[in-house]
Amino acid sequence: MISSGVIPRKDRLVIVAGASGFLGRHFVECLIASGYRVIALARRQIAYDVDPCAISDNRLRLTRTIAETSAICKGEVIFGVLNAATAYGRASGSLGEVVDCNLVFSVALAEFAVLHRSQTYLNLDTFFTKPTNTNLNPSSYTLSKLQALEWVQRVFAATEVIAINFRLEHVYGPRDSIHKFIPWLIRELARNTSSISLSHGHQLRDFIYIDDVCTALLALLDTPNEVQSGFFEVEIGSGQLISVREMILTAHNLVVSRSRLCFGEHTQRQDIIECSVANLEFLNSIGWKPTESVESGLGKLISHAQVPRGPDAKQPQ
């Protein structure tokens, strides 16, 4: 069970896999700021925006492999293992890399959690894998996530680990990849790119700012409610639907961009998900609610990126 009254935060060790990625990085920083001890597991080591003393006093330790992580935490009580490692298969990524990260690594990390008797295992998932959203021709990314979920459930069958699948809606925030839609859009708007080719944008999405995702994670770890061992799913989003078109127009207004938005110029894929929104019943029951609207979240993202606003922002040469 999880109970905030049993183990103080300063005595809780959480292992974050995929700690150099967008989600993992934010989770590491959030957990350290909230008093947790963290092992950041990532093949590529990065600098984190945390108290400089966090590393010197071992509140934050860095590892590159599951084997290395296993060695340095031997004999320690692990409160939680968080899997934020993800390969999307974009750019030059191969199918092998997608399968290795999303499937093989996920199963190995789940087995690590069982071996070290972690109290909780938290898997970061996507709204693409919802039963209502899957189709007969899923992307390699979605397929690997679906298959990993089946195997991970088998790992935790008949164990005492509390295994939670976090199904995330459309998360956005600072320091995300420029290959993602919202960071790309903000960049193009800030450049005052003469025209931006877009689909009609009628599909409905549940956009959630990264800080709200982090507080949802903390709410679950800190809840005084007892959660029995087993496997269950928690959906994370704002709970509010907004069209992609409306989000784009909001960003355009916030940047004060001169770019012309060409809705409908880009052909919409046939397999696009038309509507997806999180069910927040469980998170609401433990006292969590999101605080950022799309407008306020985009405003924070734009400010963090130091995007020049207004007609004086120049296009790249």
C-alpha cells in the first residue's frame, strides 16, 4: 500500500528511467524539489535544474544502465520505480530502437522492480493506446507500447508491487523536443513564418501542462488513501476538451505572430484520433486537480522559451 504517513519523503527512494527525456527530466527535478531521493537512469546524462547540493549529499544519483542502478541501490528500500523511457521512432530512429526501448527495456525494468521489492512501479503510457483509440494499423510506437503493457502486466502478476499505468493525454511544456507539434508551432509563430500549413484542426484534445502532470504524480505518491497491490490504470489530463485549431489560435494570439495560418492546407491522416480526454475520477478522489488552462500553460511555455512577441520578431535569414 501507499501511505504518506508511513515513509517520510526524505526517506523515499524513487528511480526514474528515461531521466534525460522531456518527462523524465521534469519528474527528477520535481521529486528532488519535493524532498525525495532519486536515482536518474538515462543513457545520456544531462544537467538538472536542482539544488547543487543534491548530488553531493546523494539525494540525486546518476546511472546509465539497469545493472549499474541495481549495484548502487543494493540493500536500499526502493519506494518507487518510474518508467519514462520512450522511443518514438522519429527521424533516424529504427524499429529495433523502438522495440528495445519501449518493450524490452520496459520488461527488464519491471523485473528489476520486482527483484528489488519496489513498493510501486509507475509506467508512463500514451492516450494512443486507449482501447477506443487503437486501430488496425497502429504506428510502431503505439504497437510497442501496447505490447509492453501486456508483458509488464505478466511480470507483476501475483506480486506485491503496486503497478500503475499512467495514461497521459497531450502533455506540453518547456524543454520538449522541437520535433513535437507544440514546440514546433511556437517556433514557427515566433519566427513570423509567412504561412504555416496545417490540417483543419477540428480534432479534440486534452492538453495538459507538464507541471500539472508532476503534481499528479506527487499526489498519487503522497495520498493517504491505501492502494492495494495489483495493476491498474490512471488517466492524466486536464479533463477539458479543446480543438487543435483553438489551441493553435490561442498560441498565435499569445505570440502576437504575423504568420498566416493555413488551416485545411495539410491533408489530414485517415487514422487520426478525433477525440480523447482523460477520466479524472481517481485523481479527483485523492484531491488532485489541474491548475493550468491552455492559455496560461502556453503563456508559461512561451515565456520560458523567451520567445519574442509581436510583429517586430524577424523571420530567419
